[in-house]
Amino acid sequence: MNKYIFLTKEGYTFQPGSESIEPDIENMQVIGIAEGKDSDDAFDNLIKQNSYLKNTSFNEVFSYKLDSKVGTTKKYHSIV
């Protein structure tokens, strides 16, 4: 089994103490970490183990395999 981290670029962050109604920072959100034989299998396991993700507004999710080649294993997914 391989381990993958799932992220999304959807979402914004406010700095601590911010009083702005506009988000301060565009960032990435960690959706979760899961194991599987490949990225798709790990994503299925992530959704099975965290069914609340189906109720979020996140749609475009991508993954990285957590190993020494992490920068070359990016793959996109969609929460439907």
C-alpha cells in the first residue's frame, strides 16, 4: 500500500486578528491522507473513511504520493 496526501486549491484563509470581510490569503487545504494501491484507490478509501467530505463544497482535489518522488506524482480528483 502507498500513502497519498489529498489537497485542494479551493478555499481562502484569514490571518489571525483580521477584520476584513475579504480573505487575506489564497492557499491550499489539506483534505486528508489515505493509503491505497494507487492514487484512485487511496482517494476511494479517503472518501469511505471520511464520508462528510461529500457534503463539502470542495470539488477539485489533487494528490501527491508521499515518497521521495513526491513532486512527480500529482494527480487530480473530483468530489462529486
